[in-house]
Amino acid sequence: DTGVSQNPRHKITKRGQNVTFRCDPISEHNRLYWYRQTLGQGPEFLTYFQNEAQLEKSRLLSDRFSAERPKGSFSTLEIQRTEQGDSAMYLCASSWGRRAEAFFGQGTRLTVV
Amino acid sequence: ELKVEQNPLFLSMQEGKNYTIYCNYSTTSDRLYWYRQDPGKSLESLFVLLSNGAVKQEGRLMASLDTKARLSTLHITAAVHDLSATYFCAVGETSGSRLTFGEGTQLTVNP
């Protein structure tokens, strides 16, 4: 098991473009989370999947953000019409069970110019 | 809304000294986690605390949980340079699945 994998590791995009990130969780983990972290802050929750169902979304997740987890395996996070304020590290985590520890991927660092 | 506060936010220590990082949270929780983050890296899980009075130790780090006081501590014993990192506590609400993170404590251990 290689842990939680995220791609790409870095993404630079122009304002107004769409971007998509991918997360491959630890196999057999049924829960998958997306968080966003800006410099000097703790991660902020974005959304959560149990298997393929998206069960919780933060108010931070505006209409420009959408996440999917088809077939309960990998997940994608898409940001449409990116803004400079979207620049952050996007972290994916997975766990088996609500109270089990969540293992984080290396993150995707997004820079919007 | 759950609020998580850590203190101190910045901590500069000498090698060999002891210190404690505090994590307070505002509402009922049934789980608390401590993570370590090195600059530019992701989060590494350190401890999982699931019940009142739980105490976990790994090397020079020991974490405890007091759910009645809504307080967790991360105690560092005889600090070494390799412990320099940012430490986060993360708290889960009883009714939900999300974790709410503190702002982090940036620890620097000086020779």
C-alpha cells in the first residue's frame, strides 16, 4: 500500500481557467476527505465522501467547486473559473471508519496567476 | 460551530528542555488527533485520542485528552532538533465526520 496519492503535485493556472485534481485513497478506505490549507493556517474542511456518496460539504465549497468519487474509488476536485483566492494547498485524506485516523496525501499546490 | 484553539502558536525551545502544547475546543467531541507537518510537506498522523483520559506516547511525545475540560495536551520531553515542525490538533464533532484543525504550533528546537 503506497498511501494516499494526489496528482498533480503542483499546478499553476491563469485566473479564469478550470483545474481538476485527482486523489487516489488508500485501497479499501471507504471515507475520503478534501481539505484546503493556506500558508500559516490549519487545513479547512471542504467535502467528504463515504464510498461514492458525497455526504457533507463545507460552506467554503462555492458553486465553482465540484467533487466526485465515482465507484467509491479515486476522487476528483474541480475548480471552475479559478480566482486568485483559490491559491492554496489542496489536501486529500482517507480513512476506514469515522473515528479512525485519516491519512493525508502529499497535496496539490495550486497557484492562480 | 466548533472552534479549536492551540497555544502557543510559536515555540522556540532549547534541546533537552520539556514543554507542552495545548489544544482547547469549544463543543462536544468524540475524537481528537495530533498531526505533524514539515515545511512544504503533508500531514503525518501522530496520535489518535478517542476517550476521556486517553494517553498515548511515542518517543519524546506524549498526548492526553480531557473531554470534560475540552482540552488536549502534547508534551515534549527532552526536545531534539528533529522535532522541529508544525504540530496541529484536529477535533471531530460528535455528530459529524469533518475534522476542525487548530492553527498549528510552529516548534523550533535549537541546539
